[in-house]
Amino acid sequence: MPGVERAEAALVEHYTRLVRLAYLVLPPSLGRNRRVLSAHALVQRSLPRGRTAATPADRSAIPAQSRTEEAEGAEGRTPTGAGRNPGYAYVRGRVLRQALDAGRPLRRLARPRRAQLPPLLPHVWGLRLFPRSGGADELALDQRLSGLSGPARAAFVLRGLELLTDEEVRRLLHAAGAADTETALSEAADAAEQRIGTADPVELLRSPEFDPCSLQARPTDLMRRRQYGGAALAAAAALLVCGTLLGLPGGGWGQDHDADYPYGHNTAVASALDPARVRRIAPAAWQTSDRTDFSVWPARGPLAQDRALLGRALRAWAAPGASVQISATPATPSGPPMGSPHLLYAGKVDAARVVLFHDGLRVVRYAEPAAGGEAVAALDFARVDSADAAAAGALVVGRSDGDVRYLTAPWVRGTSVRDLLDPAGPARPLRRDADGVTDPLASPAMARDCRSWDTLSVRDGSAGPGGAGPGGDGAADAGATDTGATDAGATDRLLTDLGELTPARLTSGTPSAPGDVSAPADRAAWARTACLLPAMRSHGVRSVNSWPYARQPLPESNGTATWLCTRAETWRGPGSRVLAQFQAPSENAVPGAVAARAEDSPACGVRESQVLAGVLWKSRGGKWYVLAAGSGRLGSIEVSGGVRAGASGNLLAVRAEEGARAELYGRAPDGTRVDALR
């Protein structure tokens, strides 16, 4: 019987997951905008009204191997983990019931249920909100789901996202008021077995296409809004006349506001919006500064002295109008500048005029069409607090036609491009102009498939405070390229675009001492990890480390598998994403199988480097095994449930039946229980 506090904690912790569940179960006939708002509304009113509420009991299990990659011998599924939390199970049941109620038709004489009506809150005026667009596979899955009944859609999602058994799904659907659970399960199973192109429809459920917490915005019908606006203006004028007649002498009802600034006569804000007061750092200041981050980037770009452009950018930042599209990484405030910001760059990039600011906490990018006119401008925010030289190596300055351009730090000596999927391939030279802006390179964040994964390789110098650093005067040489020569004291770092202003740094090694991806073994491991990075897009990721925590000889002399823990750290601190991978031997370097995944978990991090995960694996001889591996500090591993066995040390391999499900846990040398990653 969970209390309100436990249910509320579960809702906050798993809010994104619950909203995705509601969005997928809601009927597609509602339209994407209403589905987004309804999904948030259903989740937000799913807390118990009393102090306690009953919940179904869930259980977690070792994931079964996917049949689509039996030939490669290494494909896992992700356990849910949160089902063990009674508060989460209760909230999930409430969300499911309301989502199914929303799909039931309104009857003339019956009292409508709350979920069948449009949500009062949340509500957005003048905008339509919808998730980021996916590819053809995601569209095909959405069409397939629209053809299912509400209970069948719920069964498909519960099996695919929550990894529940048929019995658990049957129990949840019955509790949510579904009548024919057997038919729903049958329809869901048929939909899951039919592949969409080369994609597994269950894996597509985790696509950003179905994430109603990562949204895009578009205006509503502007012509209709104009007509309504005219009527509203006439009504406002009538009210103004009445107010003038009824107002008290001398002051009336309002105060005079400055037409230029939305914050009235606030002198601090007016000063912050003055382009003449924008802070500019000297080109060589970073060479003698105690800090090496965005705060010492010089002001660069051919339009750095264009006060009209800077003024438009600052006014859009302080009071963005309807023609300004805003995006921000999670937990990044999008409010006005707190003082005169620091100018990083102003210039023309492709078909846009771009301005980059830094205010100590955020990097802000303003972009407007270079051709002028009344086209829509863009304003992007990203947190960069506590940046260091490695994290402040580059910023995204422009995107177009699936390509991305970077503005590199003044201490970067050279740039090149490396394809993560070609670990033995050489780096390709990448030119920069005199201001440090690179030529365009393909952006993996905007690609629809994973045939290549181009990363930016930056070569940093070793100069510290008081010494001449890379580039001598801190400026990039015109037409500079990375020739592949090894400079004494230089470091090559890999940065990848994950759809945000700040590229994420890629590293390899133990959580306590991650290093740059330079060794052949590290590049080979990343070649099978790169295609898993889309799961970390648009989450404010600062760095991604891949740690090979165990190597396991496979039964029947099938070679040696590698277990890796891939952890994405965010700029804001919380919100980390962890993937445990199982990489069986493969000549084609197929992507590793995700054995487990978790959010906001300390596993594989500096605070808790312990990790344990398992998969159900099929050998080349056709036999099934439960395989598990933990980090080196593990004393023993045990499995229970469908398979019962144990092994000392950090590795386990035991025969099992196809489709077997089992609980997995370990013991530290002192006897402390260590649960599997969830």
C-alpha cells in the first residue's frame, strides 16, 4: 500500500517514461498536439487522492535474446526495473486506465469520463506541440498502432516498453477496465512479430518520435488568429475607453512602460540589452587565464561589430516574440540575460546570420535568415556551467541539409573527421576558417540510419597559463587542417553531435579515469557502440564514456565476449543514462546488444563503479545460456526464478531454455547484495 509520498516520488522519477506510455496508448485519432497535452495531463493527475492505494506487484527479469540477431548471437532486451516500485506500479495503472478511457466513444446518455474530454491543463495558446519527427519506420509503426484497439495498443506498449509478461499485461488490462484481454494480447503479439523494414517495432517505441517530453512547436492557424485578434483588439479598445472614464485622476490603473524593453525602466535589464556593453575577451586572454573554458573565448566573426544584429539578438533573448522558435536542453533556463553577456561569435553561416553568447551558465545561439524578411528566427539555450578545456572545445554554430558546422576553441590546433563505424580508417582533414568555423560535416544526430557516425576530432595544445599556446596568438589559421602528425603534448579528443549546441565528448576507460578514444581496442568497441548513441540525443549530454568492465569466454568455444557499460553524463548533473552492453564476437562489427539500461543511476560512475547485467544467449550450436557479468569487485553471481544457479567471481554461464526468465543478483566480497542494472 504505497503512500502519496511514494507515488509522487515515483511519478517525478519516471515522469518521462509515464508520459511516453500515455502518449502511445492514447488513440492517434486525437492528433499529435492533443495527444501530447493529454498525455501530460493524464500523468499529472494520476496521484492517489487518499493517503494509500493498492498496486499490482511487478517483477524484473533477465532479458531474452532477440530473434532478429540470433545469427550474430548477441541481442538482449531491456528489463523494466521500475516495476518493483509499488508507487510506480500504482501510478502506471492509473495512467493506463485513463488512457484507455480516453479512447472509449462518448455516449449520448452516459456521463463522460474526465479522460474523454480535452484537458484543461496543461494548455498552450497559439502553438501546436508535437514530438520530434522520426523516419519512415516510426511513421509506419504509428500507422500500425492506429489500427489496433486501445487495449491491444496498451498490451503492445506494456510488453515492449515495460517488458511485462503476458500474465502481468493481462492483469493490468483487466484492472484498467479492458474487457477482452486475450484478443488484445493476440493483436499485440501479431503487431510485434511483423518487422518494419529492417527495424524491430518494439525497439522503435523508444524513438524520439514517441517522446512527448522532447517537443517541437509550430504556430496555429495564423489567419484565424488574426481574425480573433481583431475582435479582441476592438474589445480591448472598448475596455480602455471605459477604464479611462472610470479611472482615478492622476495615475489611472497602469504605469507607463518603456516601448523598447519589456521590463519597463529597469536600468539593469536595459544595460544588459545594450549591444555596446556586450563583453568582449581579448584574443590571447586564454593563454594567461587560470580558467580554460568558454569564459575566455575571444569575440570572433566578421559581424562581431554589427550592433544592429547584436541588438536584435539581445532583444529576442529578453523578449522572444511569436516569430522566434526557442529550444533549450533539459533544466536550462531560457530567461533573459542576467547582465551584459559575453560575445563568442557573430557572422554569416550558410544561409543565416548567427550570434553566440555566453553568460556564465548558458551558451545562447541566435540565428536569423541572412536574406532578411519576416522569416522565423531561432533561439537555442544550452547549459555549460563547470566546463573545462575538454568540454569547451567546440560549439555547434550552424546546421543545414543534414550537415553541421562547429566553432572551435582558440586553443584547438587542428580538426579532422573520424567515422566511429570505421575504427581502422584514417582521420579525414577538416578545414577551418580564420575564425575557427569548420567546413560542414555530416551530422549523425540528423541521420535516419546508422551507416556512418562522423565525429569531430580536435587536437588540443599543451600550453598552460603564462605560455604561448596553440595557434600562437589564439586564432585559428585560415584553411587549417589536421594533417595527422603528432604534436608533442597534443591531445586528440572526439566530439559528437547529439542534436544540441554543445557536442558530447566521447571517452573510454574506467569511471575513475576515462581517457580519449585513441587505442585500437577502444575504437573497435566504439564501432559497435556508436549506433546506440541516438538513445542519448537531446538530453543535455556532456560526455559519454564506454567502459569494458568484463570479458567472458563463451560456452562451446564460441569465442570471447566483451561486456561494456556506456554512461552519458549531463551538464545539469541528474538525468544520466546508462547502457550495459553485451558484445559477442562478430566479423561484421554489429552493434552490441543492450542487456540493461537505466536513468539517474550511479552505476558505472565515479560514485559507484559497480555494475551487473545478464542476457539470454544462443550459441552457434543452437543451445541457450544465461550469461551474466559484473565488474571486478563482485564476489559471486546468482540467478533464481526460471533458472537457478550460482557462480563465484564476476562471471556466470548456465544452460537455460528458450524464453527463460530469471532474477539476477550478485554478492560483494563482504556479502552485500548487488542488484542487476535496471
